[in-house]
Amino acid sequence: MSGKVYLVGAGIGKEEYLTVRGKQLIGTAEVLIYDALVDRDLLHFAPEDCLQICVGKRGGLPSTPQEKINQLLVAYCLQGKQVVRLKSGDPFIFGRAQVEITALQKAKCQFELVPGISSALAAPLLAGIPLTDKYLSRCSAILSGHQPQQLDWSALAAIDTLVILMGGRSLKIIIENLINYRRSPDEPIAIIRNCGRVEQEIFRGTLTDIVEKTQTISLSPAVIVIGKVVQLSPDSQAKSPPQPLANQTILVTRAESQSSKFTTLLQQQGATVVEMPALAITPPLSWNDLDNAIANLAQFQWLILTSANGVNYFCDRLFALGYDARALAGVKIAVVGRKTASSLEKKLLKPDFIPPDYIADSLVAHFPENLSGQEILFPRVESGGREVLVKELSSKGAAVTEVAAYQSQCPQQIDSNAWQALQQKQIDVVTFASSKTVKYFYQLLRQQVESDNKIHSLLKDVCIASIGPQTSKTCQELLGRFDLEAEEYTLEGLTSSIINYR
């Protein structure tokens, strides 16, 4: 198989600003060569055996020479590898992509360009600043402030709106040049730092006072916007009205390999979301017990599934063994939770019973048949779980066969972005959708700090939000408290409860 290099724009960092094509290519990469400004969360999309090489360039810090980057791209491509060269923003906006393309062409390597969202466009938009306006900005220009002495300031001063990348260190020189070429000292200016990230900040002023306002601040990475359109941003009619969770940063604990529907729900309400993998879902140590149960499905009257993971691993194993939905023709299915029911329906199966309140505690009390003599199959997590449920079913005369369908484990290390956000007190709410995520969240924090007191101090001003009673109980045991519990024990219910609480 011939090698190929994909020069991919990573956008401004967050997953939602990465193109679908970019995400697909990262997911199949054999070699991933990435820049310093690329958000590390995007690297999680790469396969486990993908070789990842950081070649980032940061001003004033040791950098990988461009010639070395060219050599890496060519060498791995000639080895037949699928190589993703991941660049922040867009490859063709100050991304040095042309130098790399020239090296690839010289070596007769195949390559493909994949666009990304540049901060030159995204930062002004996220700050509510239109780059063009019928009355105030008929044209705009994007420029690098890295070497201001090489720019034609007489021409630039005449352009309505300027967008400057890499200009933080040269801000004073840039302003002096503009004023020297008759740009008004009262011209509005905005500096957007860390656009689209949790720590995004916007500094506003005029050419006269912005240097003084920002003299103690590191303006990297930042996008500078100069022009009359900057004055539109505070009261822009295009700006959406405040959303319920605007200005709230919420930490969502989730499984390592699963994208979070919960994240989308929170973002739709205006929240900034930091995702933290707090659960690693893997196959069981052995399939023997589950395989034997599947081979003898005819002996069971009921199948109980209490999680989306249970649904997915049971059904996938059923189909992998050559069975289809007809194998369940004589078996009724009970599921706990709306998400579990949704996962089952994606497998083209419909549950026969969903207990009220969407919790396991009400399953036995509201079971639609007499449990005495019922043969029940319960695929569950290998480390055990739902012991109370099994005990209650057995006390009613049911014979419950428990089989391991999957494992849940603690990730090896805490996500660096989530840990940084916690340390810097950027998190307003931390959410838990299961007791296991609480347990492993606690374990990950204990890897970083030596005592429960330090954990309590870290979470002192953070709202701890739980999806239901069992999760709340675990929060109380390990974290010392919980601040809210969803009235309806679903992700939608937890979202509503957070809105009401804030």
C-alpha cells in the first residue's frame, strides 16, 4: 500500500471546530505529526498504535527545524504510512504548508490538503466582530505581525479592517506604524486571546490605550482586530441573547471511547464544556460465560440491560457469534434508562419494559410479571454492579444468571486539559452520570494530590452535579458532598437541574 501525507487543518482547537474529514483522517492515521497549538484532545481520535510526533514551533522556545519536519513527512510516506500532518487553523494561512508540499513533490510523495477553520476568521466571529460591514468595513486584510518591519504600512493603514496573527510581541510597533500613516489614534482595537477555548479572553481599547491596558499580559496566542467594526461587538444585533448556561464552564466525566451526547446538550444551553475521560470500557477478560448464555437463550424468559454499554457489548457479541434478532424471539427485554432504551433501538430491538423514573431501584417494584420462577439473564460489567438489583430479584423468586459483558476501568492518567482547568479554578460545575465515573474521577485526582483535603479544596467552589441517588451516594462518600441531583434521572434531566441551580 502506497503512503500518503494529509496536510490537515485542526481549526481553532475544540473538537466541534474540526472538520468531519479531518476527524476521519486522524482516526485512521498511522503517523500523526502535529503542531504545538493543536489541542491535545484531538489526538485522542488517533488509533492506539498511531505514532504521534510533536513538531510544534513556539516563539522563544526550542523548535523542530522545518527541514526536520520535511524529512519526517517524506520518510514515513516512503515507508508506505498514512501520515497526518496536523496544523493549527488552516494549512494555507501562515502554516508553512507550501514548504512541506515542495519537499513532498520533490520526493514524489502523494499528498492531500484538508482545510481548517483559521483563527483569523473564527476569533473575530466568536468575539461578535464582523470583518465586513456595509458601512464600516468594505474590505479586510489578514497579516502576520511576526516581522512588522517587512510590511507596507502605508497600504495597510488604508484598509478598513485588519486582522493580525502572531502580533502580540509587536503590538507597540504595529500601532506606531498605523498612527504614523494617519490611522486615527481613536481607532477601536480588540485582542482575542485563546479563541474558542475555555480560557478565551477579549481585551478592548483604542490604538491610544491598548498597549497600556495589556502591558502585563502575555498576548500569545492572540488575534488582533483593528477597525471601526470592533465597536459593533458589544451591542451587535447579530449576537444571540444570553443562554441559560452562558459563562459557565462544565466538566463532563465520560467514558474514554465515547463521545458525549451530554456535551451537546450543555453546549446548546451556552455552556463551555471540558470533557474528562473517567471511564475506560473494554471487553471482558473472557467471553466464555456470555457466549454460553447466548447459546442457551431459549432457557431465559427475561433479559435485563441496565446500561448502553451492556446493550452494545451484548448485541455485538450476539451478532459476532452468527445470531440475529430472531435468537431473542422468546425473550422479553427490560432496560433501565432512556439512554439504554435508545441504544437498544439502534440495534433494531424494542424493550418490553422500562421502569418509571429511569432507575434500577424501581425495576423490581414495578416489574410487569410475577418474578417467581422467572429465568433472567443479566449481562453486566465484569467488576460487579447492581448487587442490590440482583438481590431484590432473587428475593422475589427469580433465578438470575449474571454474566460479564464488558469491563470498566480507571484510565491510566488524568486528562491534561481537564486537570489544568481544575487547577486554574476554571470549572463551575462537574457532572457525574454514574457511580463509576465518581469513583474513577476520585482515583485520578488522588494520583495528583496526596489527600482528600486537597481534593475538597480543589472542588471548593465547584458545583457537584449527580444524575441520580446512587451516584449522589458515591459523591457523598468519596467527595464529601453533592450539590444537586437531577429530578429526572436522565441527561436531559441533569441539564435542566443544572440550569435551575445556576
